[in-house]
Amino acid sequence: MGSDRTFLDQFNHHFERINDELGRNLNSYIALIKDIGQHSLLGEGKRLRPLLYVLSCKLCGYKGRDVYRFSTIFEYVHTASLLHDDVLDNAEMRRKKPTARNIWGNSAAVLGGDFLYSRAAAIALDLNNIQLSKVLNDTLARMVEGQFMELENTHNWYIKKDEYLDIISAKTAVLMSAACRCGAIIAGAEKRAVDHLSEFGLNLGIAFQLIDDILDYTSCEEDFGKPVGKDLREGKITLPLIYTLSDLERAEIDRLKYLFGNHRADDDDYKKLITKVRNSGIIERIRSDAKGYVDKAFSFLDFFHRSPIKENLVAFGEYMIKRSF
């Protein structure tokens, strides 16, 4: 975890400005809305999506002083999606503290997420940019579709890798792609630059989620900020398990599906399956998959001239593979 902080510390001057704007724009005369927003937004979040927006703007030559205010759009959307996600998953912990639904209940958490979506929309309107508004609208629709796909595949112990990649592309990667794409749009970049940064963000987002999948099986709760094995307990069949299951006989898969899908598994069953995944050699295979997506992301940066900002984005991609939370 220390190496993560060491890497991210180089962007502290950006994070400080982003955090200032997040707090400044979180206004409501309803005290509970402000409480939920502050609890969910301010604290342990890494601010990766607004940082990608800021760096993409600067890569394309944007000089506006409002870059940090508009970067908050992507953190508001991200946090809103987490508030809703935690309700769907009955999650107890997020970012090393109790979830909003755990403190204030499901209804308040859903409404808190709705409020954050409305803040993102209001800030986006101030940009008065139809192209950006369309990107955000399409992104939100895709994220909801991804959530539906994940819901439909809960305890689907026969889900294929391609199907799972479709889910994480929609749920996670499209927002990183949108942050990069919108940065280029606001900078007035040419279409090819916009498209290249969009693809950079998309592939980076897939790699990010694949590492998250690994950490759900290998990290400790203190570092990861949520219980290890959380996805498995929620019936989410992620890539580590998909690869592990591909080496098992159908009868064994059916047994596991019955055991876990019908909530008959006890803590020992979960520990045994998590240990099986850890010891299968799958973890390094997925890390290699993630590196492949990062390398693909880098290929889209070849379009841009060498610069300190481009080097920041390359370092950002390398960090994705090595991060521990």
C-alpha cells in the first residue's frame, strides 16, 4: 500500500484542487444529503477518474482554470454508482468505512446517489457543450446496462470470459474512457485525438477492473477497503473464478453452483474456494491479461508528442498493474 501512496503523491497538487471543488459543489439545504455526500465522497477515494480528465485536458493543451471544477463530474458519477451498487449488493463496507446504506439505510443511499448524479449533470450543463453532454448521457446509459448485465449473471457459474469483459467494460471502463474523451473534447482537440484518448481510457479501465478482481481474492481488508472475497459472496463470478472453473469437471462446477448459489456455503467453504483460486496460478495469468490491456492503452498514446503529461499517463498505466488497493 505504501508504494501506491508514493506513486499517487506526485499528483497531490491535482488531488487537493479536485477535493476542494468536490466539497464546494456539494451544496444542499437538506442536512442528510450533505452528510451522505461527505461520507461517500470525501476521504479514501483515489480520484483516478477526475485526474484522468485533468491530465487529458492538459495533454491536449487546455489552459482553462475551471479544469478542476469540471473534473468533479466524473467523481460524482463514480460515487453515485457506488452508492447504488452497495444497495444492490447489500454491501457493509466501502473505502475502509461503513457504507452509506449501512448507516442511513437503502432508501437514503439511493437518493444520495441520485443527488450526486444531479450535481454531475448541473456542472456539465455549465460547459454548454453538446458533444460532451452526449458522451456523458451515453456513458450513464452504458453503466446502467452493465449493472443489468451483472445482475442477470449473478451466480452464473458458466459465464464466459467475453461476457464478463462486456460487463466490466460497461460498468467500469466506460467512465474512465469518458473522462479521457471529455478532457480532449473540452480542450478542442481534433477527432483523432479524442478517439485515441477514449480508447486509452477504455483499455486502462478494463485493466483497472481486472486488478480489482485479483485484489478481491488476494488482498487484505485493511488495504483493500472492503472485505476480501466480497464479489464471491455476492454471487459475482469474476475472471479469477472463471479461469479456475475452466479447469474443473462439470459435476464439480454444478456442486459449487448449488452450494454457493443456494447460500449453503459456510465460511470454510468460502475460504477453501478462495485458497483454490489463489493457488491455481490464475492470479499471474490475469495480471498478464491486465498488462496486455495497459499495453494496448499505451498504443493509443503514440499519437501524441512526448511531454511530461504523456509520461504521467504512461506512469499511471504502469501503476494500474502494480497497485495494492
